[in-house]
Amino acid sequence: MLTQTTSRVLEPSDLDAALAVLDREPVVNAFVASRVRVAGLDPWRLGGEMWGWYEDGTLTSLCYAGANLVPICATPRAVRAFADRARRAGRRCSSIVGPATPTTQLWRLLEPSWGPAREVRARQPLMVADRMPADIAPDPYVRRVRKDEMETIMPACVAMFTEEVGVSPLAGDGGLLYQARVAELVGSGRSFARVDEHGKVMFKAEIGAATDRVCQIQGVWVAPEHRGRGLAAPGMAAVLRYALADVAPVVSLYVNDFNTPARRTYHRVGFRETGAFTSVLF
């Protein structure tokens, strides 16, 4: 039994305690919770380590350290401990992302040794919906992407990622990991698109992280030549319908605060703001 404040790398035997922390904020923690429920706490399967912070022997805060560094239910003291551990290990992640307050504090502590960042997105509203909109009809042409349509959906996914993040997902390993992730979403029936008669994607989105309590829509994109034509709101309503019917009773997403058209669309479809994330991109 740990009887003092301390941090350590969690082990598979700590799974129940970690899930108890994650379940305290199911919407905020959806990304990490979905991974842990599938992979447990084994670092190889999880794709990173899970750090735990203990107060009087009780696990109270977590930090996922993989491709992203994600503070979870992190108190100020826990953030300082996670920052110390991250500083000693050196930066291995491509971003720090999580609830705005602890993520901002974590970055403030790490910036002297890890900085500068390529970009800091200080406020990304976190939004949720649990019912269909009354006045936006789902686009009947938005459907699940078939497994034999990888060549159709992949260019749209690359374009969305590059536009959103500012770098191509094909860099580094030639896109192998990114293509595998897209294929995983297509194969699990969580990739959706409207495709025109020429086989070009007009609108797309995916249901990424998912637990039995909440799922998260990601990768929302309208082809540039179709923007301003009213495709986004009906498209989002279609994906929301799939999500509520097939995945979870609450649907979430987060969006850049400067993306006024997207925020307006999500509000129209019935999403409401419940908090904010911060992302630090390297």
C-alpha cells in the first residue's frame, strides 16, 4: 500500500483503479478510456505508458504518455509530478492534449525544456449531444464507408488531417500508421461519407473513441469545392444518428475556437459546449 503522495508507471494489475479514475469524467476522458478498455494497461498494447498519481495510497490522477501526452483528472500536484517525469524521459509525443486547465499547467512546466511548440491551441470547446436535432434532417446520402473503398476515403482523410494539424500524416513512416488507423475505422463501421457520382468524397466524418457511455466524432471535413453549400449540418446529423443508434447514448467532439463555421454547424445540429480542451502541437 502506498501511503504518501507519489507517482509511478501503472501495471496491468492497476486496471480497475485506473478505470475508476477514467469513469469520473466519461466525456472528457473518452479517448484514453476507449484505449484502456480495449488494451488494458500493458504499454505495448496500449501504445504508451499510463502514469498514476497517488494521494494517501489512493490513485487519484492519471497521465497517458504515448503518441499524445494526456493529463486525466489531474490535480495541480499531480501535474507537477507528471511534468517532472515527462522532463526526465524527454519528449516522445507529437502533442499534449487534454482539459484546458491541467494541460495548460503541464505545458507551462514543460515548455522551458520541450519548447518551442509548433502551435498552441489554447481553447478548443468540448461539445456534446444526446439527441437528434428537431430542425435538421440527416443527409440520406451519408453512409458507412465500405471496406473496399479505402482508395476513395484515404485522400479525403489525408486532406483533412493536413488542413487541421498543419502537417501530412504521410510523413515519417510513409503513412503506414495513419492508413492502418483509417482502415480500422472503416473496418469497424465507424467511417462515414457522402460520395458523388464520380467517386469523390464530398463530406466525411468518423466516430473515433468510443465506450459504452460516450463516443467522439472526429475528422469532420467538407471538400473545398462543396463548402458553403449546406452539406455540413445534414452530414453531421446523419453521423450523429448513427452514433446514437449504434455506439453510445452521448456523442462528443471538440473544435478549434477560431473555426466559427464549424462551431455554428455543431450548434445547429444540437451540440452544446460543456468545457474546453487545449492542444500543444510539436
